[in-house]
Amino acid sequence: MPPVETIKLAPGQKIYFASDFHLGTPNPAQSRAREQAVVRWLEAARTDAAAIFLVGDVFDFWFEYKHTIPKGFSRLQGKLAELADAGLPIILFTGNHDMWMSDYFTTEMGIPVYREPRTYDLGGKRFYIGHGDGLGPGDHVYKQLKKVFESGLARWLFRWFHPDLGIGLASAWSRRSRISGGNEWEKFLGDENEWLFQYSRDIEKTQHHDYYIFGHRHLPLDLAVGPNSRYLNLGEWIHARTYGVFDGDRMTLEKWQ
């Protein structure tokens, strides 16, 4: 288990969380408008942010060839580079759509990229943070596919596709996902059937966290895991544009207008 990283908050500072921008879908015009909204949100957050966590599926598809990355998303990359250069910590997690990130964001912008959930001490509270895909009970087929796609062999084989072909095919496949299908809201399945909530409960039995923060579910949720522990799902930005804010005392879900 990696060491617990600590981020302190000065008076008036906050920590921001967002996930599932799915930039690139369903079409260039809508993706560009969403990207501009994300950039405005980042610019607003910088005024009092101690750190910003981007918790997976920032892109609807992402792959890094040795000398090539997907075309577009320059406004987001420029803003992230600007904030990172100004000394604002930005922490990036991969999701199931952008799991093929490599070292581009770390090398070019100094932004760490993590593939598995991690524990943080944020302002004296203990957070467990990750995208959420492949966690919890069930979904065994996806869990096996994830192991295949995350393997070094799969990445090596994909690199042999010309970028125009490889990125084109993968982007077309990504656009068939549920977030691209026009369903404005996912349905709440009830406590016992929300797999990330159950996953949080299982961890809480052996290791206390004040907050469990995930994306992936595409449904803004704030549920009590225990007397002093909560599970929050950050939602998504195609329809809801919700995000999380921790002010040093409590964590809330907000909506970007």
C-alpha cells in the first residue's frame, strides 16, 4: 500500500474534485463547449484551491504513442499546465476510458497520474479516492477485460496501429458507451445494489476513512457509510456538471452553472 500523502489547507482554502468530463464525446462541438466549461471551473477553483483532484475519464478516449497524443483538448491542457506551473497541486486518476495514459501529463506538466485508489490526509481528514471501475462486487466480465486492456502486451499491440486508425477506432468504440447514449441520469439502485457504496463499506470495516470519493457511476451521490464516514460519487459533466468541494470541515457536492 502506498504511503498516505498529506495536503494541508490554509484558512479559507478548499480542495476540489471532479470526474467524468468525457471530453471527445458525443461530437466535437459539444465536447468543445464542455471543455470550455471545465476550463472556466478550473479558473474559478484556483482562487482558493489547495489542490484539485481529477478522478478519471477526463477523456472519452486517450492513448499515448511514443511521439503522439490524441488531437484536441488544447484548452484543458493549457489550463492544467498553467495551474501546475503556478504551484497548484493537481492529481489525476485514470478511468476506464482513459486508462492508457502514460507519462505525458507527468513529464510535461508535473501532474502525477494514478491507476488505483489511494488514501490521502486532506486537511486532517482521511480520504479514499479513485475512479471506481472494476471495484466492488460483481461485473466479473469487465474485471477480466480490464486486466487484458491494462496489460503491457495490449498497449504494445495497439501501438502498431497507425494513430489515425487506432485513435479513430477506439474513439468510435468509446462513443458507444452509456454516457454517450443520451441518458441524462443514471438510476439510483438502492444502498444494497450500489457496488461502490458496498465497496466503501467493506473497506471501512478494516480501515477508517472520513470520505470515499469516486467517479465512474455518473450519478451524484452522498451516502453515509458509517457514523463518521461518507461515500460521495462525483457524477459527470455531460449532463449534471457536478463536482465536490472540501472546505477543511465537510465535503459537499456542487453544480457548475
